[in-house]
Amino acid sequence: MAPETLTNGMTSHASDVWALGIIIYELAALKKPLFWRGQDPKDVFVPGWKPDLSAITSDFIRETLEKQYKNLSKIVEQHQKQFAKVNEDLKQQLAQEPKAIPNSSNIKLIKLNQAHRGATTQQYSFIPVQDSSWTPLMCAAFNGDIETTKRHLVDTDKKNSDGDTALMIAAKAGRADVVELLDSTDKNGVTAFMRAVIERNTEMVKLLAPLQKEMKDKDGNTALILATRAEHGDIVELVDPTDNKGITALMRAAERNNAEAVRVLIPLQKGRTAGYVRINGWVIFHGTALMRAVARGHIKVVELLVEHESGMQDSEGWTAPMRAAENNHSDCVSLLVDKEARKQNKYGSTALNIAMQQGHNEIVAILLNY
């Protein structure tokens, strides 16, 4: 059993892998590895303990295992410190209000505590069993060993028994520098992730997105823009997915005032509505990308969306001009007024009524002519 299982009964994916390794060792050596040699495991597996690898005759395998253990030890130490701090903060908060119903502050701490638990688990979610199909390049990629990686680049295209290349292993392990070495950004700024997007390689898109999603080529294009221009709707959803409220990449781009992203996303995602969102203190139910843009006053984005989404209403009957009037964006009102100035929401209010209620006199003057 794994050290944590022997000392406190804890089990995890990591302890399962340890147990599998012990079975493989027994089959190969025909004996059990007894790290504790008759002692109480709690007296053996103390901070600073590391396995005795002196019996391994292969220098390469022994050094690889030592590097892996060293890397994992650093990750464990880092997360233990973070976890201890979160636990201490949570204890202090609960001590101050021992009988209170959880408020927003301690709920936040609880969620942060849970997030750190999840982050620690995720760090260990990729701990592969390295069999004889693993090349020195794959081992180096997993460990983030740049120098060894450089010496074995000839094996870049080889796959292990799981079908993974060294590039895939590096991406799964979060080794951004190794990924760059194995599949370098070209002179035009095109990254490995961008190439995967263009080639519609969904597996590599999923693996590389966490490492290279925000990078831009020399023309300022992200992988999302390249996928959209190529009309790869499935890849767009992988790169910038529609969330459980129906909020699309187009809506997020409109709210961020990213006019170029809006321009290319319109053909794929125009006319959609999403769930609840709060912008500038106002709530929009089932609103469009255009409504988000006018609420923020992003006039360039509004100009792009107006011919595609004007006339649409949210679940409360609000239109884009109403949102513009509400938020005092007169330039947006001027752009939209010809198309839907007289529409009413479910409460019978027009954009003019809303502007008057808010005291936005410039907008009132514009709307009085319609």
C-alpha cells in the first residue's frame, strides 16, 4: 500500500498507481518491497522520506524516477502550504461566528478550501505508468527536462502504448517550455495550438488550450479568431465554449469590446440569447450580444451587430435601445433608434420612457423625434 494509506488510511488515484507499481515490482523481483522493514509506517514515512532506488541498475531509469519524485515533492509541499493557510483562515472565520449561519465571507473561504482540494487532485490527475514503450524523450517531456529533450528530438513522432507522443505528454503535464521546444512557434507567431486549431485536431486543441489559448500571431490573431475564420464551429466551442447559461464566445467578445473577434464570430453565433447576466448593476435575462455591447457602450461592436440582432427582445421585452437609454449611451441610441425606438417591454415602457425615468436628457432629445 501507498505511504498515505498505511499511515492514515487515505486513498487516491496516486495511491492506486503506487499499488500497481508494487504489484509490477513483485512480479519482476519475486519479492515484496518493504520500505518500513518491520517498523511502524508512521515512524518511517515522515517528511523528507524518499524511496531507496539503489537496487535499480539502469542509471537512466533511476535518474528519471528521482526527478519525478523530486517534482512531485515540490508540488505536494506547495499545495500543503496553500491548504494550511486556507484551513487557518477558515478556522478563524468560523471561530468569530461559531453559531452563525454561513455568510458570504465564510462561504467564500469554504469554496476556496474546496478549490485548493480540487487543484491538488488535478495536479495528480496525470501520473502515467511509464512502461517500456516510453522513449527517453517522453520521460524528459514529462519531467520538463529541457536538455534531455533537446538530445532526443529525433523521436518526436514516436508514440507509447497509450498512443501518446512526447508533445502530448508534455501538454498533459503542463510543460509549456517543452511544448514550445517540440512544436515551436514559427516566424509568423503561429503556435502549436493554432496549428491544431487550423488542422481541426480536436485532441491536441484540448491538450494545448490551457497552455497557449491567449497567444497571438504577428497579425494579432488568436486561435479563436483563426478557428472562426475557418468556420470550424466545433473547434470554436472547444476554444471558447458556450457556458451553462448559454453565454457564447460572441457575447463575451462583445462585452470585452473585442471588435475583431465579434466580426468573425457573427456568422457562427449571431442571434443567440443567454440566461441571466448583470452589467453595470442592471440585470439582463435572455439577452443578446448586441444588448451586452450597448449596456457597456461599445459603439464599434454595436455597429457590427446592429444589422444582425436589432429588433430582438429579452425575456422581459427589453430591446437594445432600451438598454442603451438605461445606461446613458447616446451614441448607441442614435445608431439603433431608426430600427426599434417605438417598441415596448412587457411593462409597456419604451426607450423614451426609460430615458426620462433615468433623467438622461440628451437621449430624451434624440428619442422625441421618433
